[in-house]
Amino acid sequence: MSDILELKDVSFFAQNRSIVEDFSWRYEEGKTTALAGPSGGGKSTVLKLSAGLLVPGRGEVCFRGKNIAHMSHKENLEFRAEAAFVFQDSALWANQNLLQILELPLQIHFPRMSAAERGKRIEEVLKEVGYKKEMAIRPSMLSMGEQKLIAFARAMICRPRLLFLDEWTESLDGSAAGRLVNLVKSRQEAHDTVIFVSHDLRIIRDLADQVLMIQDGKLLITLTREQLDSDAHLAQYLEKGIAS
Ligand SMILES: Nc1ncnc2c1ncn2[C@@H]1O[C@H](COP(=O)(O)OP(=O)(O)OP(=O)(O)O)[C@@H](O)[C@H]1O
Ligand SMILES: [Mg+2]
């Protein structure tokens, strides 16, 4: 398998300090990578840099060999059609209702899709994530867990092949979290690329082909799932880092 995304000596600065420092990594196409580590360590920032949502202060992020920061509008739209992001805080548009939130990506990426087809796709995705309630309401009327379901549905709606998921099972009950984990498994079976942040060692063990341990904005250690399964010390070390 080839590399789909590469971070080359990436640094990110804010308020006169470095949040991410000299971070290099190649994400393999069709593989699942977990970003783990202590709170405030830089996982969300690395995920957003990887997705081209933040522009590095130094270094570059390349999607299929092309620097995301230098993409044309057309190239960027093609990249966006292939990729999807679930934000840690869900980041649903506050002034839109849930139906509008799910319709917008379809309108942008499939402008010729009919309203009936959009409705069908939305129904399908809602069923997959298990959201059964009202759609003509705004996100502020949802619980945090329900917002996560809609954020996940929005990410899946255009059938992306590259998924960025930030703490995507947080605030969900066990059965809802399990449903989303199974949805990610089905994407893995279809050889999609998944990059996710989680504090949950069970989910990391269940899904990740490799784990990047991030602390103080730096890549501290990389582990394979086999290493986690076979080496109790490494697993313990990771769990400590996640929990701290
Ligand atoms: N735009 C910004 N301006 C200033 N500081 C920032 C900015 N973005 C992130 N930070 C800081 O960088 C550090 C890393 O943040 P980040 O959100 O990436 O951590 P994280 O590993 O995702 O943490 P958590 O597990 O709590 O979600 C934090 O100390 C945060 O306050
Ligand atoms: Mg975070």
C-alpha cells in the first residue's frame, strides 16, 4: 500500500509557543492510525494539521504527494470530497437545523443530486448512526452524545475514503459508541484510511493498526497493535499516558 498523507517536519505555533514541533509521519492508505497521549499534548492539533484544516508554520503536509497548502481550488475540493472530519466538540453549525447540516455537504460535493436522493442518503446515514429523533431542530437542542452522532453522520454522508475522527465516541453510551466503532470497522473492510484520536485503550486496540503517542507536541513513540497485544508493559505505558 502507498502513503496517502505525509507530514514533513511539521511545526505549528500559536501565541509565541510551539504547539507541534518537527512532526513527521507517513499515513499508509487503507490503514488505521490512532493518535494517543495526555490531554493538551497536541493530538487535535496534529489531526487538524494532517487534514489540512490548520496550516503549518513550518514544514508541509502532502496529500498524495501534493502540498495541501498549495492546492488549487479544484484540487482542494477533490481532497475535501474524499476526506471527512469529526471535530472533538462536534462543531455543528449553530444557525442551521440538523437536516440543513446534513444536506450542505451533499449540495457542495454532489450538486446534481436531487432533493429526493439527498433525503434518501440522509435517512440511510441516520439509520447507520442510530439517530431517530427530530431533524427540524438546531444543534443546541441536542445532548453532547446526540451532537456526536450528527457530526459522525455529517462526516459519512458523502462516503469519504479518508476519515479524521477526534474523540468521536466521547459522551456516547456503550451501545451508541459500539455502533460507531462497527461503522468504522466496515470502512476498514472497504480499505478506507482512518486517523483517529481516542483516550480509550479498548477502542485503540480494537481498531488501530498503529498508535502514535504524542506528548508536548512531539511524536514520542509509535506502536503497532501487535506490540500492544503482546507487550503488557507497552500497553500499560500507553494507558498511563492516555489517562494522565
Ligand atoms: N490556536 C491555539 N492557540 C493557542 N494555544 C493552542 C491553540 N491550539 C491549541 N493550543 C494549545 O496547544 C496544546 C495542545 O492542544 P490540543 O487541543 O492539540 O491537545 P489534545 O492533545 O488534543 O488535548 P485533549 O486530549 O485535551 O483534547 C494545548 O495546550 C492547547 O491549549
Ligand atoms: Mg483534543
